[in-house]
Amino acid sequence: MKQYYQNALTSTPQGAVFRAKTSSAVITSYKSGKVLFQGKSPEVEADKWVNNKTQPSLIKTKTNKKHTYSPEPTIFSNSHIGSDEAGTGDYFGPITVGAVYVEKEQINLLKDLGIRDSKNLTDPIIKDLSKEIVKLNIPYSLVILHNEKYNRLQRKGWSQGKMKAMLHHAAINHLRKKIGKEAFYEGILIDQFCEPGVYINYLKSENRVLQEKTYFMTKAESYSIAVAAGSIVARTSFVKEIEKLSNEFGIELPKGASNKVDQVIAKIIKTKGENALDSLAKVHFANTKKAIKHLN
């Protein structure tokens, strides 16, 4: 497994054999023989090993736990707002959040177009689907946290979780203003990246209040067409921003946080200086230190 995830390896925690990070999950292998899959879609990675006849008893996946803010299943077949983010695990590029309002009558149409979780789609397909969302006049809101501000907030003491909470909150508020008070929706569904109580505390720390009828659910993009559409809007924006930065700096910036990323960081530091990273990357990631160590 370590060999398979060679290009996605990250810092190894105590008691582990290795830890790898992909676009869908964080995989941690322990010396006990257990393997833990965590993240937005852990089953995507876990299934690779189950299907290869790896003993299922050795694989643990995080389940979709129920809580006070869990949505009722009826929300998925009715008008609702969904929001998701992109770029959080990527060293280069910003964090983007997309919030989309889907009316009940549009759900089947979007499904027929192929709207689903962006992690299971290629970037060209994601771009095409994003154009379809715009053509159909599906109301959406997009918020981008560029790297300079990200790094400034991080140095100020903000966790990435707090940044994401504020971005989701802003995107949802923008969308609610866009659709107007007369628009009916059964609820607001956020693809859960932290416990609801933690999310609410993040908002309180900046004098914000959770919007009414807001729900949280892990892997929500697999159930909600609005969240899936939000993930496509967010991912399309992230890909465009990465391409824009690559053109501006004259170097192709890879996605993710792999060893390939470390090599590009080292090249940027060598040719443009370490300060150039502030407008390109999430500099607190371990990749920065690894690249500097490599240069030294």
C-alpha cells in the first residue's frame, strides 16, 4: 500500500507505517496492521483494497454519524441549498466554496446531465458541467479565499476549519440574497468537514449566526444534487485559479500535496525566492519545510 501511495505520502504520525493524502481520503496505516480511511470519500480508496481481496476486517472507514443537525431524507428530493468546497488539501491555489440552489423540478434534469460528486469526475468534464449549470440559470454563489489572505489569516491564528466555516457562511448568505426571501427551500445542506458545534463556534467567534434550517452531513455530495452542483462550481473555480497562477508565474503548479509538489516548491524558491510562495500556496503545509530541507 505504501508503494501504491508513494506519490501521495505525507508526514507519518507516531505509531504509523505511513500516511498518504489523496483527493478523496487520508489513508493511515498502523503498525498493528490496521488501516484507517478518513476524509470526504474514504470508501473510494477503501474499495480499492476490498476489491483486491484485502481482508475487510483490516479496513476501517468513517461512517456518516447522525446528530442534531442531520437532515431528513426528504431534503434530497425537494428544493434545497447545498454548499461544498475545493482546494483545501492542495498546497497550491486558493480555497473555493460553491453554494447552489436547486428547485425540486430541476433535480432530475441535473442528474440526467451527470451532475455528481466532482471528486469522481475529470477536470474537463467538471468544466463542461459547470457551464451547463450556468446555461440553466441555476442560482449559485462562489467565494474564493486567495492565498495571500489565507496565509494572513493562518498567521493570525485561524485554523483552516474556521476559514472554511466563514467561506460557507458567506457563500450561503450571498446565495440567499440572490434568490430572495420568497424562494422556498426545505433546508441548507453543508458538506460536513467538522462537528456542527465546532462550526457554530467558529461563526460565533466572528459574531455570525448559523442560518435557519441548516444541516450538516458527511459525503453529502453523494446524496444531494445541490451539494454535488456546489462541488462542481467550487472545483471549476479552483482549477481555473490554478491555471491562472501557473500562467502568471510561468510554471505548471501541480494539484495535491505530493512529492511532485515539493519539487516544484524547491524550483520556485530557487528561481523566485521563498516570498513568492505567499501568493501561490498555503505556506504552512509541511511541503514548504520539506522543499527547503531538500534545497539545503
